[in-house]
Amino acid sequence: MHSSLRCPTTRRNRSSRKGLPPRVHLRILTSAGAICLALLASCRAHPPPLDILPERETFIALARDFAGFREFGRIDLGERPVQSETHPGGRLVVYVNSVPKPGAKEFPVGTIIVKENLSAKTEPASTKKVFAMVKRGGGFNAEGATGWEWFELEEGDKGVAIRWRGVGAPDGEGYGGDPMGSCNSCHQMAVKNDYVLAAALQLK
Ligand code: HEC
């Protein structure tokens, strides 16, 4: 998609080439190249911002905090295999509002991670699940993924709504019921990475 991007600056410079001494010429071309690179970089998937969250004890996410989640930093996880009934396989993307600075042992309170399965986009709404985890802090979910609250989001005409939230999925969900099961039990595998599983989100 980006391959069709042209750099108008270069073209313009080429036509104004006549009459300029070679050094000026070179300088113009160099800066034009830099502008082109910057343009290309800005339309690629933007990496999540580093360590921008204010310090706080607790953060209770509201629907509005998820409103612009696709504008968070975006990380492509590529084609991923199915992870039980909860996460169907497909092309996964995570959106993260901030990533911890190097050396951090955990994700700070206020971290929002949303996971979307792009392959499920065309399927019926029931199979397209947008999950999120938010670092709520304040001792929440102390017997599971400590500090994290789990969410399923729903997108409708009025934007993003919270379908459910808590220490696990509600009864009646194919993938939930037992608060210690589903989300907590699987993400427990990543206890050393503050319960976050994706390879691209490992604390460094
Ligand atoms: C069968 C295991 C399993 C269960 C159950 C599970 N997850 Fe995950 N989850 C994963 C794996 C594995 C990843 C990493 C994605 C990848 O690389 O494929 C992940 C990734 C995520 C992510 C992106 C951040 C991260 O940890 O990488 C969110 C958000 C998420 N899951 C939410 C949930 C929610 C909400 C539930 C409960 C309804 C849940 N998960 C249940 C295995 C599971």
C-alpha cells in the first residue's frame, strides 16, 4: 500500500535543477530524501509511545478510554495460531497506549492493551472478539493476573462499549464462567512478564 507513495518534493527539485550549483543541488536532494523517509515512516504502523503514563495508584477504565484505541501504538503480531476457544487464530494486532521503559519489571497502572483479530473482521460479529486488559492496580484481581482487569469490547454505532469487565469473563460465555479460569489461567503462563503473553510485548 505504501509502495505507491511518491515523493513530490524530489520531483519538484528535479525540474528546478537547472542553473543551481551542484552543491546546493545535492543539499536539496538530501533534504528531499529525508522528507520522503519521514513521510513513509509516519504512515507505517506507529510504535507505542514509551513510558508516557502519569504515576497513579489505580486506574478504572471507562468506555471512553477505549474510544480511540486504534490510535494507540500498534504492534502487528502476524498470523497467530488459535489459543483455545477464547482467541481464534488469525492476523493479530495489539494496540497499546504506552509501553514501559527498559528495565521496568511490570506494566504501569493505566496501561491499556487491546487485541484485535483482523482475520475475523468479515465474520459475524459474534466471532469477532476484541479483548483488552487494563492495569487497574489497587490490589485488583489479586488471585489472578494481579493488578489487571479483563475486558471484552464491542463496537457499535456509538463507538466502543464495554461488553463485560472484571477478573474474568461472565458466566454464559463459551470461554468463561470460572473466574479463576479463562483469562487468568492462561495469562498466568506469563507471570514473569506481568501476565502479558505476546512476544512483542516482553519487558526488557
Ligand atoms: C488458551 C490460552 C488463553 C486464554 C484462555 C486467554 N488468552 Fe489472552 N492471550 C493468549 C496468548 C497466547 C496471547 C498472545 C497472543 C499471541 O501472540 O498469539 C494472548 C494475548 C492477549 C492479549 C494481548 C496482550 C498479551 O497478553 O499479549 C489480551 C488483551 C488478551 N489476551 C486478553 C484475554 C482475555 C480478556 C481473556 C479471557 C476472556 C484471555 N485473553 C484468555 C492466550 C490466552
